[in-house]
Amino acid sequence: METWPMTEARRQLPTLLDKVRGGRWQLIGRRGRPEAVVADAAQLAELLGACCPFAPEVFIEEGEVGIYLAELDVHGVGATLEEAEDDLIEAALEYVEDWEDHLYAAPNHRAKVGHVRRLELAGDDAGVRGVLFGEPCAETPRR
């Protein structure tokens, strides 16, 4: 993996991105120390999918459907499965916003970074639905 000095990466961004599109992740750093990785989003989504799976648990009680997502400790509720899924998607995306805002630094939330990044890479609600419930939807656009 190639390491680019910060100023050179700025100057050569199109070249750097061409290398990434070719499947070769690139490092950017200062003083010889890597600080950031430029990676293919689809490859990263695939990697996160393998190491950070989601396993929603569905509960049906008294005419109500509930779905619990232990990985983020959030839940959704609705009169139907679809309504519960929609509610869970909303709760998961709210968690992602809160994580980016302040939870990332909390010791009991730090380890959720892979799951958070996976949802961020999913893009819109349809992408998040695909990630959480396995519906056919690419996590990131493919070239």
C-alpha cells in the first residue's frame, strides 16, 4: 500500500483516486506516519459486512411487532413488520447521528464504529434496509 504525503495527495488527487478505483487502497500521512486511508467504498462495505453483521430480532406481542438491534442497542415498533422495520431504520439512523455527534468518544459506544460506518456507507433508507434486513440492495454504488 502506497503512502502519500499530505501535500502530494492534494496535488495528485485524481491519480490517487484512479489507484483506489483500480482496487489499491492508498495511505495519506505526515512525517512518514499514515493518518488516513483512501479506500474503494464498495470494498470497504463488503469488508464491514463480513466483520460487522447485523442480526435484528423480531418479536410479536399483543398485536404489535418489535425489532431489536443488539449491535446498536436500538429498537423499532409497529403494527406491521414493515412499520417496525421503518421505525428501526429511523432509530438506527438517529443512533448513527448521535454516534457521530458525541457517542464515538464514550467507552461503551466506541466499539460500534464498524456497524456505524457500515450504515453510513449504505447511503439512503433503502440501502440501510438492505444492510439490516438483507433485502437486495447494493450497500454502495458499483462501477
